[in-house]
Amino acid sequence: MAGVSGGKPRYEGGSGFGDGASGEPALPEAFRAAVADLLGTRLRPEITLGETPAPRRLAPYAHALTATVEVDGEELADGRLVLLHDPSGHEAWRGEFRLVSLAQADLEREIADDPLLAEVGWSWLTDALEQFGCAYVEPGGTVSRAYSQYFGAMAERPSSTEIEIRASWTPVPRGDGSLDLGTHLRAWGELLCQCAGLPPSPLPLPAPGAPSPSTAAQTSSVVPMPTRRQPRGGV
């Protein structure tokens, strides 16, 4: 996996094609521009981005990114973001592009036992999309928690609890026709940092032509989880 700190990956072939074709000449210009927007975006310094083979059966064109959140050399959260593109449009998406994401992190047991964890986890995504002024439709997803108890050769490992947020949404073009996917990537990066228990980043300036974030977005009622320093998977 190619990755660099500061949230800017190197372009080394993370795109995939549903029909198995390859080679840049086959890429539609709209897809090229969308991928370039993602690759030109920098995130918070705690996030390291990389690229991974994209799924081939979800759409004619796809590009996949991976991300990890690290503090003091310890991995606190990770995830994957996939950009899908169907030039003919997709009825369920209500558009030609779709973002599909996975975010996961280990939790302390007392946090995982909170009955409102799922609602809070989903609000991290929607709050981040609103905070960064993202235009989107048709959001959907799941928030899961998993308890793991280890046995046999792994019995010495402490039990662990993990939150997993799977989500997808359709980015909507702005007035100038651009998708401004950089704002969506930054919002997703903020979701990862929330999962990791890091403090929220300062409110960003809205992108050109984007509506100003609402007062509710500026003062979110969602309290981030306490900062953690436990590596994923325990010792």
C-alpha cells in the first residue's frame, strides 16, 4: 500500500474497472477529474492515506483509498473510502458517482456499552459532512459494535471491542458543475478522527460557492470520545 503522512497519497494505480479493462486512456474525463480531486487533498496530520485495489463489480469505474489515524506511533483507527462512477447514471444513487466508506476503531468497554453509541457514531458522519459544507443525497449505512474474546494460541490477548461504521452517499455537483470531492474526503477524515477519540478539527472555511455551515454544525452537540492511546487489537 502506498502511503504518505499528511493525508496526500501517491497515485500508483488504485483505480479499478468493472469490466476488467485497464489503462488510463479508458478512463472518462469526469472520473479522472474526480480522482485527481481526491489525490490533491490534504487531511489532518494524524491521518496517513494510501491506495488499494478498487472493487471491480460495484461500478464500471472505481478508485479506492485507505487511511489510518496514528498518534505517537499508535494506530487508533483505520478505514477505506471507495469512489464509484457509472457514466450512465444509477437510479439508486440518484447520480453518476457514489462514495462508499468504512471506518473502524477499538473502544473501551464502557464506551462500547453506551446504548446511544450507534446514533452518536452515525452523527459523526452527518455532522462532518455538514461541517465541511458537503452537498450530497441518499446517505445510508450501518453502525456496528463487536466484542472479541480470544482463545487458544491467542488467549493471552485481552478482549477487545470495536466500532465499525459503514456508509455510502452520493456527492451532488455544485453550481459550477464540480463535485468538490476534496471536502467529502476531509469530512471522512474527520469521521475517522472522531472514531479515534481525537478532538474535532477547527471549523473549516466553506468551499467557493458552498453554503456557510449552519450554527448547529459550528457547535455540535456530539461529544467526541476520550482520547485513546491503546493500539488497535491490544498488546
